[in-house]
Amino acid sequence: MQAFEYASPTTVKEAVDMLSSKWGEVDILAGGTDLISLMKEYLHTPRRVVNLKGIKELGGIQKTGGGLRIGATVTLDELAENSTARSEYQSLVRAALGVSSPQIRNMGTVGGDLCQRPRCWYFRQGFGILGQDKSGASLVVNGENRYHAIFPQPPAYFVSASSLGPALIALGAKVKIAGPSGSRELPVERLFVAPRDSSSREIALASNEILTEVIVPSARGVRNTTYEVRQKEALDWPLVSASVALRMKGSTVTNARVVLGHVGPTPVTAAEAEKALAGKALTQETATEAGKAAVAGARPLTGNTYKVQLARIAVQRALLEAVKLRG
Amino acid sequence: MPNYNWPPMDQRQQMGKRQSRLDGIEKATGRARYSSDLNRPGMLFAVMLTSPYAHARVRSIDTSAAQKLAGVTGIRTIVKAGDEVNWVSQEIAIVAATSEQIARDAVRLIQVDYEVLPHVVKEENLAKAGNRARPAGEQVTGDPDKAFKEADVISEGQYGIPVLTHCCLESHGQVIEWRGDTIYFYPSTQNVSGIGPDLAKNLEVPATQVKVHMDHVGGGFGSKFPSDRWGIECARLSKESGGRPLKLFLDRATELSIAGNRPSAFAKIKVAAKRDGTITGWESTSWATGGMSGGGMPPIPYVMTNIPNRRLNHSAVQTNGGPLRAWRAPNHPQASFLTCAAVEDLAAKLGMDPLEVFAKNVQWAPEARRETYLHQFKKAAELSEWSKRWHRRGDSGPGTVKRGMGVGICTWGGAGHLSNCKATIHPDGSVEIELGSQDLGTGTRTVITQVAAETLGLPLDAIKVKIGDNSYPPSNASGGSTTVGGVSSSTRIATSNALEKLFEKVAPAWNTTADKLEAAGGKIQVKGDSSKSLTWAAASKKMGVQSITEMGQNDPKNPRGLNTQGVCGVQIADVSVDVETGVVKMNRLVAVQDCGLVINPKLAEGQVAGACIMSICGALMEERIMDAATGRVLNPEMEFYKLAGIGDIGEILVHMDIRPEMDSRGVIGLGEPPTIGGIAAIANAVANAIGVRVPVVPLTPDRVLAALEEKRSA
């Protein structure tokens, strides 16, 4: 780890002033579950680290105007234990619990989950966010890509590591972002971007901005859940996940949101599956059809065709699970 | 001469008891100090620079910038210009500094110019190995061609098991201090008595100068015998710094890349059999790698070594990966998997119960073991509810979750190693037992204490056991399941000898001789005459001021019936497979295991349960993943180098095969055997569940789904 200057401001404004207009110079510390390892591997070598945990306004979960406001430094454990989340936002709770070690849930934050770097092993070994050799050729495409994207956005083949992202997108959530010229809001689906070159980032924040909170609209009457296909119960990443949010009239789906996780450089909205469900009763058959529609556009790599099936099954199972829930 | 024989089974007071490990509380509370916990005054830290390339020639190394960094106290280069490096993370240079952080920064300032050379890091496909594959020459026994021609049925399959690393929780390393003429060496080792001489030889100093101490070791599994390049260089750096203590423990990535691995094994296997399941012929073409040395042929056909007609071909494939080291039952888990998978596939082809086929072919196992296997098959079947749960391959009913059962077997030696023990009885009655041995977490301390207490007729807390220091009488390294037989026998002999001397001091007062006395219940007494009895403390006072110190040796050439070798073991796995996701869940793993006289059934069961967990990891999730293009290990961490957690292991049911006829054989080692059969059992259970063989372990969702897909399209 390269030596760095440590700052622990108490207001968002102070924190923003401490950031840099260039990526790489200053890093933001919340739970530290990702940043510390990035620094130990010299993948991030900031000259300054700005701790957000001392900023009170970034904490807490509040009900607001029918929805939920979740502070960026709320831990995954706090989210999973929150009574409103537990009664109304099953998909968020399931996704948070899927971060499968109590230690990480106790330290890791909601903001950190959204802003963490990918787990792509080529990135983690120093071959850049796109996993390229010196000539710029992708190491992923002809290499070991069993955990990589089946919905790649070339030249990006990694998968977004965010557990909450797909659930938040399905629920229609927004993030609030503070920067030098004030704050702005962004739908969560626009927070995630596929980098076009090795110097770009995978989130739509500027280097001098801070994700301060997540605003989730009311999910009353919205049946929502997250289904993860995971190989291990213990510390592990899901192989794929599907988050769904269904508005229903009787047994008929009036509006469906279906978002896949761990399948692309960003969470992937399965628009075809959403269309396939609209106006239909949710049955084993329509769930199966929706699963197929969700992966119709998949373009797996040499070693991850199996993830197409996993994504299909995840969608199918998430839908069948959601429909059993109280609306 | 004292009678060294173990006391009869029904008369033991301490041995055979389900005693919890004596250092359990110390370990559970974190008070136990591992060598990696040591921090000495004025200590320096060392970090190694390692190769980023799998194969390269070093053109030049420039350490000048690193030398100038404040806090750096020494740098040594391990390779020189012109040298070739042959695997990623191979040692290049080492830096000592006043903090680990400075050492890490300094390592990054060392400039190495490499000429990158071509590498090969993968071996799954033998056809692609080219001249890296070195055939060992064909071995033929009997007439395999005739056997296959006359066979009622021929079963063929291809199987593979990848390279694993040892993944010790406490990585390799040491604290070392070369002060004056003396080297104080605090390693993490399986070899307390032997590592000092090894280091001395490498440093070209007399072995008398090396003092070794280690209280606990956080995992070795066969990978922690030598002093290692990093130990040798750290000793030199300590000396060069004027004798300051120096600490280096490998970081996780280096640990998984170069501190040892279990070689892979791949094989195409053909089995000839009669309609009743009797195997008549075996043909295999196998290959393996464990780095630049390739990988040896696992002992196949496993256990059924006397299958009459055999043709074996094997190639060692040289790859640019870190070097292999012994891995808990070297080559046996591979052999068990390859063999048991082939037998299970044969049974499936015949439509037979695999337990019946195994039982039929026990005739090809060494004669002395046949009855034990048959007994253990029966016991394991009973504990796993085999007759209720087993079904024909693939006949697992409707639904997306399929349940299946499978069997795996093991064998091992486990004779006691050369071990010396010193037993001292002091005039105040206190007892010290000293051995230059080590407790790998297996319970060696506890077992030594139980044997000493048994022999001296004392409670456990009356015995002070001292191990982990090379000033104690030497015991061999703990490898190959040799420790328990060695240390229990040497302790038995030493304590018996010391007791004999105490008897000699006490006997005259009762006008009798030493051979008429016994030690029991904390007393020394005349056998059969309770009126002539002294408490242990009162008896010890008869020594005056002179302590009694006696030696005992387990001589492997003459173990006096105290220990022996040769065990069996049967494991049965019960799994559920989600055929839509390919995810395999353990329901239960039953392990039936003998190891002769069991000194502590509770610790023995713990040892077997730990081995079962290793098998579950190896069967379902654990593998070293190499990158063909970069030659890197892609998962040298604990994230994608996947290991099971509590939620992944299901129920583990251990049955120690303790019977009088087993007990009378003497003590036999237990470290290796229970690690062997589990992978085979689990892989066979998955085949049974889903109706098709998944040829290569670990049985990850991608491999399970691929096998199902192949079955569908066949």
C-alpha cells in the first residue's frame, strides 16, 4: 500500500472539497471492504483517502413520501435488518444478505456496494479495467472467462459486482450525488456504465463527486425479490442474479421490471422479459417464457455459456417466488 | 526390562478417552501464539520480489533505487542476470526494512529487465502438451489384450482432477534472528527437529548453531518441511543487519502460487469385467503436472492393485507453475478418484449396485485388508442408509433436485516414524515429557499427555508435555501420517523406563523388587497388595534431590508391536444436485475409518471430519486456475480459490472402526487416509444423481451443466 494522507471530514461539503478532479488521486473510504484490498494490491494508489464514516448526514434509513431514503454509509447489515426494507423491499434485503459474510455485511455500505470495482481477475492482477495485454488485446475473450459477462459491452467483458444495483433498478430507485456545484439525482440504471477505454470508470460519477444517498420509491403493492444462483453458501459471489418487481392486478402482471446481475459490465435490464410478462398471468409457463426472453440477446464468451442457463433459471425462479409474496 | 505393551483395551484409564484437546481453549481464545504472531523488539520485516512471468530470462536487476529508500536495511538478489525463471511468483529478490510497508514499497522500486520466453501452464489436454509431456514407458502385467477380448463388458471413461494448493491458513514463513553465533529460528513448520539442520546446511554453518522453536502451526498438509529460500535469505539479512530479528510470512498470493501444490491427474481408463462385476482387465493412459517436474502416476488401479491384466501408460507434463509439494496423502486422492469413478461407471453400465461391485473386486486388494474393506462397506452402507437411498444411476425421480449416493475408498501406511522422547520425574513428583515434535493441530500434545498419564497412572494435569523445540530429543517430521505412531511409542517407552527407575527407588522399603510394583490411580503400590502403597508425591520423594530422566525411542525397524501400518477406509457421499443450475449440495458424507489402536476417539473423529471438509472442497469447488496467455495463477486468493464454509458441508458422520482386532494391531497414523476417498465418493454420488459422469472435478455448475447437456444431446 502506498503511503497516503487520511482525512475524515464531518460534512459532505468538506468531503467534496477534499476530492480531486482527476481519477486516481483521491479515494473515498466507507466500509473499506474493497478499497483496502485495491490499495494493498497497488491497484489504487491515492495520495489522499477521504473517510465518509464521520459524516452523520450520510447515515440512516428514513421513510420519505412513501418511499425510502437510504444513506450511502448505511451498512448492508443495517439495510437487511431494517423493518421497512424487510416488509416492503424483499429484493433489496435478499440482495444484501447475498453478500455472504457477516463481516462484510457489517462493514460494507450501500454506497460502497454500488461504487465497488469489478472482481474480474485480470483487473485485479493489474491488466486494467478492460483486462488487456500490452497490445490492447482482451485477455478475457480468449482466456478464463467462466465468471465474466454473457451480455458484454465490448471492450468491457467484466461483470458489475454490485449486489444491490439490479434490485434498485427494478424498484426504480435513484441515487443522489454531491459535487462541487451542488447535488444531482440519477436513476440507478444510469449510474452504471460500460467503460469504453482503459482510463474510464464503470460508474457515472465524476472523480470529485460523492454518492450520498439512495432514494427508493414506494414498493407497496409491488411484489419484488432477488434470486441468486450461487455455488457456495459461504463467502462467494453469485454466479448470476435476477431482481424482479411486479405490479399486478389480480393474477395479471400490469408492469414487470426484470434486471439481471453479474451478467454484464452493468446490471442488465431484461426488456424482452418485461414485455413478455405484461398483461399476462404469472404462471410456470409465462415465467419460463420470460426467462427465455431475458437471455435471448445473450452473447456468452468461450467459457461461460452455462451462465445463460443460470440467468434464464434465475429470472424464472425470481418471478415464481415474487408472485407468492404479499403484494 | 519394563513391559512396554499397551495396556489391554478394557484396562485403560486415559488412552481411548474422548479427551478434548488440551490446547483447545488457548487456540479458541487466541492466546495460542503461532510463529506468525511473534513480534520481537527491534524487528525488521522482509518482503520478496517475485516474477510476474511464467518463463523468462533475467537480463538485469537494479536494486539501487530500493537501496536508497529510507528504512531499507538490506536487499539480497536471489537470481542473477542470465538466470531463467520458470513460474510466476518465483523468487527474484528480497528486501528487509524497518516496516513491512517500507519493504513493500522498496520491492516495487527494484528494476528487473526480463526477456520473456514461451510458457506452458495448462495440461488438461495431453495432445496440446507437445514435448512438455514425457512418457514414463508402458507397464504391462498379464495379458490385457486377451482380457479385453474376452470381457463380457468394457467400460470406458475419461477423468480429471486439477492442481490444488495447500492454502495453509498460516502462510509459510518465519521470524529469524542471527545473533552472534546463534540463529534463533521461529518457523511455521512440520519439521521442528529437522528444519534446523536443513537451514544450517544451506547457510554452511554447524547445525549446533540453529535454535528452533515453534508452539503451534497453522496448517501444513505436507508443504512445510524445508527451511525454504525465504528462510535462508532472511537468516542472511538478519546477520547483515547486525543480528536484528526479521519477519517474513508469505502474502496470500505468493503462498498459493509457490508454497506447494498437489499435482493434477487426468486419465483415460478402460475396464474389462465379467457380467457379475468381477474386473478382469485395466488399461489407463494418464498424465499429470505439478510444475516443472511434471507429475508422477497415481497408484492406479487403486487398492485393487492385483487386477490380473493391466496396461498402464503415464506422462509427466512439465508446466510453468510453482513446484509441487507433498499434499496430504500424496497421489492417493487422485488415484482413488480415478479408480473409484471407473468402477462406479462400470457398475452403472452393468446396472449393478456399486457397493456390490466394489465388494466383488476386493479380491484384488492385498489379502490382509480384504476383510476390513468388507466390514467397512457394510458399516458405511448402514450409516448412510444406502439400502433405502441408493438407486440406479439417474433413476432419481421427478423434480429439478436429484439426490444421489456414491462410494470412495482409501488405503495408507501410517507406521510410526523415528521418535525420541525424554521423560523426567522430579523429586517433587512433577513430570516432564520432551520431544522435538510438533502438533499440526491434530492433537499430538494431547495424545502424548494421555500416553504418559496412562503409563504413570497419573491424571493428565500431572504431566507437562514440551514439544516444538529442537533442544528436545529429535522426532522426525510430521508427514505421511507417521507422528502419532512415533510419539506415542517413544513416550510409552520413555515413561515406562522412568517409572521403572522410580520403582527401583521405592521397592526396597517394601522389601520387594521393581517388577512387583505398579503405578495406578496416582499411587505406586505393590501389585495385589493395597496395604503397600504410596502416593505419587510420597514415592517421588524417595529420589532425594536427583530427578529421574529416561529416554525412549520408537525405532521404525522395531516398533515392538506398539505401532504398525496399513489402513482401509470407506466414504459414502449423499448429495443433491439442482439440474437446472448445476449446483451440488452435500447432504451427508459418511466416513468409516480404521487406524489401529485409537488413543483419542474424539480427536480422531475431528481429524477425519477435517479431512472430509477438504474432500468436499476438492470435489466441489477448489482448483488452481491458470491463465494460458499470461501464465498467471488467476485465483491466488481466498475469493475465487473457493473453499467450503459451514453452510456448504452438510452433515459429516464419522465412524472410527474400533474393534479388538483393530486395537491389537497397535497405533497407526490417521492424517492422510481420510482425505483420500471423499472426492471419489462425492463425484460418484453426483453421477448417480444426475445419470451421467461429470468427468472433471471440481463439480462446478458449468461442468455439471455441460455433462447434462452432453447426455441430452447423446
